[in-house]
Amino acid sequence: MSRHVIKYLPTDTGVSGWEATSERTFPVAALEHDITADWLIIGGGFAGLSAARRLSQSRPGDKIVVLDARELAKGPAGRNSGFMIDVPHNLSSGEYSVADEAATKDEIRQNRLAISFAADVAAEYGLSRETFDPAGKVNAAASERGMGLNDNYRKSLEKIGEEHRVLDAAQMREMTGSHYYRGGLYTPGAVMIQPADYIRGLARGISSKVIIHEHSPVLELSRKGRTWKAKTACGSVSAPKVILGVNGHIQSFGHFRGRLMHVFTYASMTSAFSQNEFGGDVTGVDRWALLPADPMGATVRKITKDGLSRIVVRTRFTYDPSLKVSEKRVAGIAAEQRRSFDARFPGLERLPMEYSWAGALCLSRNHVPAFGEVEEGLFSACCENGLGTVKSTLAGIMAADLATGVAGPELDKFKNQPEPTRLPPEPIAWLGINSVIRFQELRAGREG
């Protein structure tokens, strides 16, 4: 017999602008009875819902149940920047492309498999262009160092034959309306999503084949014989196979302890404004998406819907093994983001930030997922290494295939990875990781 008691739940701080502006079109239903199923998926984010959809395709006659501790899209899945990126994007490195050529090509192919899966979701369930936009993204440089990092990235993409386009300062200004940037590097394969709308659209699309219970945190997961039983406050689900799509929270279920880094990043979203409200083209075209040339810099996106626009700024990282951050910290970082925003758009000082929030990431030191069959009938699809939209989608697909015995070359490659390496003990890890993060943020300089 195996028994895991979950003593702590992750805390989501602040109100995500993505979730607040998302439209929900189906009711919330919590688990209120004891039920049985063929499959239980714990976690209703990118990993869990992707696994659910994959299972509904490969096992159409099976009963599939998803449990989520919160309301869909109010957790980490609705708190990211909304980039589905195909080319290398390693946040733990000082540059985006660091692997050898073969490994880089493998990563790109896997990322595109996840993006293709998401594109099928968008097409099948009728997601709008505002929700799923295959527009590509730009690595924006605001300093001489940033220009050098972009040039290194350009060379690495050129070496493996990846399409890209260099943008000069005038082109960046035309796109964004800002004089802040010196240049950019455009890659066409990224998709921009409204993450809360995407998650809710995916859940709505699979709802005829999958049972989803929200506000149903698992408090205990135990196995007797070949049956797993997940207990919530008001009910339970018993199933022979369970997939965990809970990212760093998997440590609360007894696995990968001391091997995962719990990192928070922070974002603010402006209130809505019309294109002519501030005069001229002060924010450029209707939609654009910028990653910083330095991974520790500021991610900036402009979105437009029904003639009204908003701008999202994401900056700062902190290592927090407690899986919670304070409202005070979010407010303090929001003030920093205000300064970052004003530096880029000096004509928008009167535009308020309407929402500010924190979002959890999970990283491993060796940049590998927490994946595989961790106990008999219990599968992990966790640790997205800072690219949750794509990596978690991929992990969910791969976990479903592994659990159903669907063989294939992509699964073989994905599961044939080392497990996450151990971290130093606390407080050494806290001191060391936060020191490295802060040094890298300071080094980013004008890119932040």
C-alpha cells in the first residue's frame, strides 16, 4: 500500500489579468461524491487537460476524470505570458540557445509537436484569433549587450537552418510605437495565446468526453492493490491509473523532493485603452509580442480585442520553495514594472495597471522534466522548465501515451532523459539560487 497526504496547497497571489478578462461559458462543478473511473488526472492546466484530450482520443470508451484544486485558469496555467515557443528558450541560461545542434533540433521538434496539438485544439474547438494567434515573436534588444545576444541567437538559428528575420530600430518602433528598442530578432514559429481563454476553451471542448471537477483539491492519494484513490473534502475518485499534471506541487505527493526549483515570476496588465486615446501610434500595431534579448529581462505583449488594447509586462524572478509569495512583494514588483513600462512608453504615464500577479514556474538544474511512471500506475507530467504552455502540453501528451502503452519515437526520446538532479540543502539553495537570479537580473540592465 502507498499513501500520500497532501498537507500544503500552492498559493496564487494577485489577480491574473488573463483570467480576469477571460470569458467562461460553462458551469463550475466540484466533486461531491465517491466515484470510480478508468483514468484520474490531477491538475487542470496545460499538462492535465492535454493528457485528458489525448486519452479521450486513444481510449474513447474509457471514463476520464480531471480534478483541479482551483477554478480552471486561476492557477499557474492562467498566469503565464502566453507564448508557445518552438525554438530554444532556456531561462536558466544566460542565452536562449545553449545545447548542441542535435539536441537543439530534438527540442524544436518536440516543441512543434506540442504546438501542433494546440493548433488542433484551436481548430477543433473554434478558438478565436485573440485566443490562439500563430503570429511569431520578437526577441527585442534595448542595449549593446542585448544586440550581441540577439546576434548570437541569430547565428545559432542560422546554423540549424531555422527561419528568422533581423529587425532594426525603425522596424521595432513601427511595430511597438516605442523608441526604446535598438533592434529585434523575429522567429515565425511561436504562437501567442490568451492562456486563460485557451485553457477554458480546451476544457469546454473535451467536456463531452471528460468529467472535470474544479475546487476539488486532492488531500490524500493512496493505492491499495492496483487501485488508486484520491480523496477530496467532499468525495473521492478511484482509478487504476493516475496522471499528475501539478508541476512543482508533485513534491507534495512525495516525488522529486529536493530536485525541483520553485521560481515565481511577476506580471502586470494595463487597463484597456483605445488606439486613438493617447494620439498617434504610441503603441504601434494592434498586436505584438516581445521577449527580452536577455532571458532575465522584460517580456512585453500588446493585445487588442474589439478595438481596445492592453499591454502586459512581465519582469523579475524569485526562488520560493514554500510555493507562496506575499501580496506585498507583488505590489513592490508591480511598482518596478510601472517604471519599466514608463521607460518604454513615456506617453502613457496616465494609463493605470489594472492587474498585477505572481505565477509559479518549476525548473530543474539540468533542464529536464519530472516525468515518468513514479509508482505503479502513477505517472508524472511535471516540471516545465519555464516554458509551461509548450513543455506542459508535451508532457501531458507523452504521459498519456506512456500510460496507455502507445509506442513511438518521440515518447522514446522524451522518456529517455535523466531525472532532475538534486539541489543543495536549504538554506544554501535559497541563498545561492536567489543570488544567481538577482545577479542575472542586474546584468540584464536595460533589457529589464
